[in-house]
Amino acid sequence: MIEQLVGQIEARFADLERMMVDPEVIGDRQRYAETGREYRQLEVAAKLAEEWRRASDDVAGAQELLAEGEDDEVREMLNAGRARLGELEEELRLAMVERDPNDEKNVIVEIQGGAGGEEAGLWAGDLYRMLTKYGERLKFTVEPMDIGDGKYTFAVKGDGAFSVYKFEGGTHRVQRVPATETQGRIHTSTATVAVLPEAEEVDVQIHQSDLQIDVYRSGGPGGQSVNTTDSAVRITHKPTGIVVAMQDEKSQLQNREKAMRVLRARIYEAALAEQQAAWSADRKAQVGTGDRAEKIRTYNYGERRVTDHRIKLTAHNLDAVLEGELDEFTAALTADEKRRRLEAQTTAGAGS
């Protein structure tokens, strides 16, 4: 079974290597991009397959030597080789787990304060800084879309952005002494993060007749504003009731374009929740109510620790995490997702 999988990986990777230098493929922009993407996705599995071949040969060689006579050193080599083969088989299965189809997409992230009043709004700002710094560290392009009033909406563009940011969706809880606290008491506050795969027009069909578009001055309806033109835009998608408002840009056209991107992402994510209940959560489930009891992660300032409650991982590097060093959590959450996907695929295969 595993040898068959290794053979399939080797054959496909060899095909992709040939295609990457084929002038006909190179000349076709879309095909070359798709080939490159598949090559990068399979590269880890191909290296594991190569190592599996070597380990398998070593085990076979040790068995031959032991057949000629007992040798403690060779016996030790054989046991180590068999153990490594077992590890490689598990790593290969995980590497070949079916990917989330949205992993390569850009994302739109929405952050807003939850429970905790003014402190929750400040915490939302800290999360915005952390998540934008993370994107910049990973060489993604971070684009602010709508910033203000304790709410932060921004886009992250780059190959695989969703595969990284999807684990940040949920309620983030902070335990710290607020700057306004005179008694030195620790307060618990929350902010919610929604992570939406950015949908292309081909992913979501939106009919103009389903939209109600209102324009107003950027200070908000009835509010004071330095902007004397109706540049702010609010779009309501009548079939779903989803409302998006955008006012950061001075141009009504730019605000409308940004609002449509967010609207498209929200509609797409809601549709995914219905189609893929096992692996996609709708926006409401992702964000929750923002109550203190609902959390995916806790940031404790007094103990300088960060705990991810989904995988029971605690790190004592709060300052580094707040500077966008989330790699340890992302790696652990990715591994956990792969294990769960593998388990689901195995169960589905056994039941068919």
C-alpha cells in the first residue's frame, strides 16, 4: 500500500519536473502557474518518498546481513530503520491529505472588540497589529480596507494566505491590567476575528438586482464629516441580508469596489459553510458572540504566555507573538488539521 503511494508520488513529481522546463508549458502563463503550484505542493511528499526509498533499502540490507549471522550493531540498525520507516509512512500519508480548496486564496480579515468595553476595542487594535505584522513577516501583501471605531478590516494577498490565516478565526481573549485601571486589577476582554477566503467573481455570482446601494458622507449618516461629497458606500445583499459599509477611501468608486470584495467573500464563505459543514465554519460560528467564555486563544500578560485552547499548546513568548511570530501555533494547527482530515478520509474510505 505505502509502496504504491510512494510510486505514485515519484511518477507525478517526475512529470511535474519535466513540465516545469517544457517550453510549451512555460509559454502558457496559466498552465505554468498551475504546474508550479502543484509542484510546490508535492515537493514535501516527494522528498519524504525519496527518504522512504533510502530507509527501505537500508532495512533490506540489514535483514540480509542478519540472515548471514547475528550482529548486535546490525540488529540495532534494523530496529532504527524500521522505526524510521513507520514514521515516514505516517508523514507521507499526512503530506498527501486532501487540501482545503481555499488554501491558496487571498483572505479578508475582520477584527472587532467583543466583551470588555473600551479595553476590548484596544485589544482589537493590538490583534490588528499582530496579524498584519505576521503577514508582512511572511512576505504577503497587507492591504488595509476599513479601519476605525474599534473595527479593522484588511486583505492579505499572497500564495497560500488563507492556509495560514484560517487558524486565526474566532474569539481571542486577553488577560491584562488596562492602562486606565488605577487599582492594578487584571481585566479579561475579548476581540473576534473572522477570516474569509477572498472570492473571485467566478466563485460567486451576484446579480445587481439583488443589491441595495446607499451612498452617504464618510462621517456616517447624519454625522459630521470633513468630506463634503457622498463617497461612503453601504451595500446590502437582499437575499442574504449581508450588509457591508466602506468609507476609508475618498472616492465613491474605490469604496464601492472594496465593499464588493468584502461582500463577495462573506457570501462565498456562507455558501461554503452549507456545502462543507465538516471543514468550513460559517462566519457566525467562527466569530461567536465574543463572550469571555468563548475563546480559541488566551493571551496572559502577567505570565507572558499564550495558550491555544484548540490544540492545548502554551508558549511563554507573548512579546514575540504580539510582534507577529505565530509560526509555532500555525505549524501545530496545520498538523492537527491534517491529522483530522486523514482520519475523516480513512473513515469515509472504510465506509464506502
